[in-house]
Amino acid sequence: MSISTLYENDPVYQQAVQQLKQSASILGLPDDIVEVLRHPEKLVQVKIVVKRDNGRIETYIGWRSQHNSALGPYKGGIRYSENATAGETVALSMWMTWKNALAGIPYGGGKGAVRVNPKNLSQRELEELSRKYFAAISKEVGPDVDIPAPDVYTNPQTMAWYFDEYSRIVGYNAWGVVTAKPPELGGLTARTVSTGYGVALGVREAAKKWLGGLQGKTVAVHGFGNVGSYAAKYLYEWGATVVAVSDTSGVIYDPKGLDINEVLKVKEATGKVVNYKKGDVKVYTNDRALFELPVDIIVPAAVENVITRENANSIKAKLIVEGANGPTTPEAEEILHKKDVIIVPDILANAGGVVMSWIEWSHNRMGCWLTDEEALARLDKIMSSNFNKVFDEWEKKYRNYPMRIAAYAIAVDRVVKAMKLRGWI
């Protein structure tokens, strides 16, 4: 059995390949180059055996996909999800290749996952799972090889366990083996906010181009986890009117605007945004109702495939800025493009986390620390510059296509050129 059968039939992987093929067609890349690019350089599957607190032995499956290293070490997060698959992991590693190339940072693309519901584990069990997973992939990672980071249901504490386990194995403090570590272990506090902050920057820059600025524009944020909550927070502080947010409990909507600081307090205290009661708030139990609201801007910041051909025609927003990975299906994007809806693609909009990880990693390697203010200022400069580069390229060459095509074309072209220069193809 070919290892490719582990992932080729996965719908998320097929979506990633479809996007690659669209970009390759426009760039005029031959099929044999596409065949090279659509497969990871390495896909590792590992078994993690955890002894639960009740004495029961549980077995979990994990993966690390290393998609492409032409531009530098593999870089990408590790997620804990009961829905994780090999195909999703490969697709996410491919998207990381394009995201890192587009951001102009010296990384290739990687991604990891463990199929587990972390909410069902105690803190001790979670630590055991994390240490055993990282020990299992320890020969595949390293500060100059593959540098993981947090993703869904992993966080700085998880990175601290990874860092300590790897350092124990290699016999020295390997500061650069993971990013988004706690500040006490060489991390940046700003890394926690960086992806959401970067998404907010994307909204700000896009609003300047198409909506006459951000002030007073209405925004709906789908997903109020780390990315969505910080994106909402900064947009609110910068003068946008955030009228709706959602999490798995439902949607809260107030056309006059939500008090995002209060929503953050309610979410932290109760775990559910629907417990927010201020103003004339309306509650919808179906979180996808958010996409039909009369708003200027939508920020999908939860999971993939939430904007589909079934709901694309109901979207009233003129601007969508993707905080999540793969939230818009290709069929939906085609519908929205015909409606003149602008979509700022994920590989551009949500790159703030990996850019901040590069800032942390490069300073770990040099043995010096940055302040959070310095780090966020650097992130602002890089993200704003990257947005405007993609916008200019799109305007010049690809205006008849969705903006994603320009972003992918730039990224894929950079990777292919690097592979040619290295003599790989």
C-alpha cells in the first residue's frame, strides 16, 4: 500500500491540491512539477500509549507532515483534535509551505496532529500524551530541521512540555525547537495574540483599499477562540463595530455593536459567548447563521469549510478576511468572486502567528530577547508590507481571479524557484 493512500482521499487534502493546481495552471507549471508539490517530503505516523488516571491504557495516533523544505526548516503547528486525519495534516502542511513562502520568511511547511479530544484528559494525562508524542517525533524535529508551534487545543504549556522533553533527549536546552513558548522559556507573550493581531491587520489594510477605512464598519467574527477573540478585540479597539461573534454555543448579534471587552470576560468566566446579555443582543443557536447577517466584513476564524456553495449566495458582506485555515471552499469562492466579494486568503491573512514565531525563533538562535512592543511593531510592518505586495501583484496580473490566486502564485513561484536553484527539479 502506498503511503499516499493515507491522505489522498481526504476532502481537505483534495481542496489544497485543487488550489495548488489552479495556481500552477496560471503560472504555466507542468503536471510533473505539480505532482512533486502535491506530496509531502515526509509523513510520519506515530503511536502514543497513555495510562489514564483510572488505570486504563489508551492508544492514540499522531502525525507529523513535512511538506517542503526548499526555503528552510519545516514550520507549522501541532493540533489535538478528535477529528484529526492524516489527510488534513498533509493539507495543512502544504498550506504552511505557501504561507511561509508568501510571508518571505526562511521556512518550509510542516504540520502535526494527534487524534484525541483533549477535553477528556486530565492535566497529567495531557502532559504524558504531549511528552510521548514529541519523543516519538524527536528524530524528525530540531531547531534547524522542523520547528513546531501551537495550533488547535495546544498552547504555550504544551510547547513547554515539548521543549523540555526534546531538551532531555538531546542533552541540552534546545531553545529553538518550538516557538510560542512561555516567556520564562524564551517565548514572547505577544505570540499568544499574534495570529489574531495579524488577522486584524489584514482587515485594516483591506478596509483601506475597498471600504474607505475601518472606522465604523460592521464586522462579524466566526469563532471566538484565540484567533477570533484577539482579532475582534483589536478591530474593536481600532474603531470597527463588531456586531456578531460566535463559538460552539451559538451566535450573539447586536446591530448596534457588542462590547468586546465584556464578551471576553463572559467567555473567560463561562466558556460560552451566548451568556453575554448586554444591550439588545440576539442569540442564534446555529453558529453558521452569522454568515447571513447584514455586515460589511466577515472574519471566519474557526475551522475549515464553513463558507460553502450552500451559504455563499446568502453572504451580504463585501469583504471576507480568513482567520482560519481553509474556511472557504473553491466552489464558494467562485460564487463570491462573481458577486464581487473580496476574500483575503488564509495564507496571507493568518500568517501573523508564524511571522511572530520566526521573530521568536531567530532571536532564540541569537541568544537575545525582544520586548512585546518591539515584536508587535515588527509584525505590523511585515504583515502590512506583505498585504500590499500581494495586492499590487493581484492588481497588475490577476485581477480577473480571486485574490487567493495572486497569493498562491507568488508563494508557489518562490518555492519552485528555490527548488530549481537547489537542483531538486
